[in-house]
Amino acid sequence: MAVTEEEIRCAASSKESEKPMSKDVDRSTSDDDDEVTAEGNGPSTALDLTDDWIEDHMKDVTVAVIGNVDSGKSTLVGVLTKGGLDDGRGQARAKVFNFSHEAANGRTSSIAQEIMGFAPGGDQVLIERMATTTANSRNTTWQQVVSQSERLVTFSDLCGHEKYLKTTIFGLVGQCPDYTMIIVNANAGFQRMSREHLGIALALSIPFFIVVTKIDIAPQNVYEENLAQLHKIVKSNAVKRQPLVVKEEAQMQAAASGIYNKEVCPIFCVSNVTGDGLPLLRCFLRCLPSRLQDSGLFKPPSCPAEFHIDSIYVVPGVGLVVGGVVRAGRIRPGQQLLLGPDKVSQFKPVLIKTIQYKRVNVDSAESGQHCSFALRSLVKRETLKKSMFRKGMVLLSPETQPRAIWSFKAEARASS
Ligand SMILES: Nc1nc2c(ncn2[C@@H]2O[C@H](COP(=O)(O)OP(=O)(O)OP(=O)(O)O)[C@@H](O)[C@H]2O)c(=O)[nH]1
Ligand SMILES: [Mg+2]
């Protein structure tokens, strides 16, 4: 693909502002073998104007799963990604939860991520013993799925209970999903929290589709009433989409292109217990196009790096690790970035030691990818601690010369 004008503009402005790192930077590599380049900016800072978005990238879509409490979000994610069925009493969701307290009360209170992979022929990649939930076994299964797949769908299973709405909003805003999958219980219909979630998806301009679950236990008349209610909501002035109940593969193209153009809201009716409707939903997920370059959320890989941190871990034997989304540029191990703003509005230099994408070690991460970095402070005698982090911190390329500000003017429009 040809270099765009925007890429050239970005590259030109970042060259102008290139500055050496501050003096109190510790460039020693004594405590490990991390390589820092002579310019102190790591191997990837030299801008490559022929840079393009990695093609692999286009084959990975992220889907945020939202909807009312108990509508079957975690269950559907478990059933789709692990390949089995549910028993109607919480069996499948147990493979998705992050924490034991979630497993104990059955309620999602954190963001869980699961992947679904499709091999070149279109078959889903299913790994034996995929049901295991420890971090190590998850790492192994993710690595196997990634290595055997041509297309990936990454689900963020969000919380349905009002008490955790903040976490759900964070999942929708911070994780920049390509699509949202709204889960509706066929027995209970479209309830209050589903409305809230739909409102947020609309405000964020994230295309959405609906999956009606529990069709095995909903009486026919209730199911039909609730489906009619969904049609009404989807066609309403606030939503303005054409509902499309997908009943056969021939409708798949219309459903995938319609959701992408934000004209159609595909609706799937499934049972996680009997498996009805799941093959069509799988087929649709496989067809979903990436919105990476159209979402307006990401700058090209040739721009200066920008990484939004959403999680912090201390990993035994590795040290401090941050997770988040690369919103611009390309980042490689050995690169120096600025971390901040900290509690006193400062940015400090850090070194990227290693990078993981989908739990797999990689040589670079680029715009649009959700990944994690093992970090080391480049400030003399300073060790990074979890307590140094706060919400909203970012990693930026030094040439952006970041400056923290305390106030700004904004114009807000409230929609009813
Ligand atoms: N019969 C039947 N039961 C289902 C189906 N899908 C989910 N369930 C059951 O519904 C219950 C709730 O499912 P969850 O997956 O925990 O619902 P959730 O939307 O993730 O709930 P929160 O995380 O609390 O918001 C569980 O007991 C599931 O076994 C289905 O299609 N049919
Ligand atoms: Mg759940």
C-alpha cells in the first residue's frame, strides 16, 4: 500500500522534534541483557516511510460482550471459545472467569479475555484441554491457537451487573473493541442494563449485533414477543438500524457488511445448552472484517509510539509488566519510551524488555494491538513498583515531548 499523506506528515513532525534523553537516564544494562541502541531510542524509532500495518492484524477482530446480568455472556464466550456446550447451570462460564470469587457466585466482576481461532480452511482451531484456567495453561492454549489460526476473534467478556458498570464502560472505551455483541436472554427480553450498554456502544460508535440466548427454555410466545421488542428497539430513532435475523449462511455477507457500515443489526438466536444457532454465529464471527483503519482510534505504525496502559502486573521472574493498547506507532524490545504522567505530572524513561501479544512473545507490537510489555526503569537506582502507577498513564515516544496538563476546555453534548 502506498504511503499516505498523513504518515508523511507524522514522520516529518516527529523528526523535527527529536531530542536526546535527559541526563538522569540510566543506560546501563548491567541487571539484564536488554539492548539499548546508541541513540537511546531503541531499534524501531528510525521511521520507515514504507511502513504498513501488519497484514496479520487485519485478521484479528476484537468483540466486547455486553448485556444484562445472567443473560449468558460468559457462558456464550466459554461455549464459543472452548468448543463444548453448557449444562444450563453455569458449567461453561467457569472456564472463562479470572477469579475464584467470580466462579463462586457466578457473576463477572472483571474483564476476561478469550480467543477463538480459525484455521486457513475455515475450521475452528480447538485445542485439547482448553478448559484449563490457570495462567500457564491459558498461555499454552493461546499460543497453540495463535500458531494454527489464520483469523482470530478476541472476546472481552464484560460485567452485566450495575455494580460493575464502571468496569464495563472501561472495557468498551479503553480496549477499543471492533464490535460489541449484545446478549439478550430470550426469556427476559431487553432489560435496563442492556439499554445502558447499547447507549454506550452507540455513543462510542462501535457497531453491534445481538445474540438472543436461552431459546431452549423460553416459551414460544415469550420468545416471539421479545424478538419483536428487539426489532422495535433496533429500528427506533435512537438506533436507526435494520434488524436482520440470521437464519442461514446465505445471509452472512449481508450481515457482515451491514454491521460494518452501521446500517444493519444482525440478530442470532442460540442455545448454549443444545447448540442451536451456534454454527451460524461462528460463521458470522469468522466473516467479520477488521475496523482497525476505519475506527479512527489508531494512528499508523510509522507515527511516534503511543501506548495506553490498562493493567499492571508483577510477574515472578519477569518483574513489572503493563498491559494495554498501542494507539500509534510500532514498539520493539530494547526501545526507550517515556512513562507518565506520574503523581507529580512527570514522564520518566523506561526500557521495553520484552513484548507479548496474545500471550505469545513477539519482536514488535504495533498500532491497534492489545499487548503487554515487561518494563525496566531507566532512572538511576529506581525500580518500578506497582504503587508508582495510576489510571490514565501512557507510554510515549520521546519525540512527542509529552507535557501533563491539569485543565482543558471541552464542549460536551448530552443525549437523552
Ligand atoms: N438453558 C440455558 N441456560 C443458559 C444459556 N446460556 C446461559 N445459561 C445459563 O445462564 C446462567 C447465567 O449465565 P452467565 O454466563 O453467567 O451470564 P452473564 O451474562 O455472564 O452474567 P454476569 O456476568 O453476571 O453479567 C448460567 O447458569 C448459565 O448456565 C442457554 O442458552 N440456555
Ligand atoms: Mg458473566
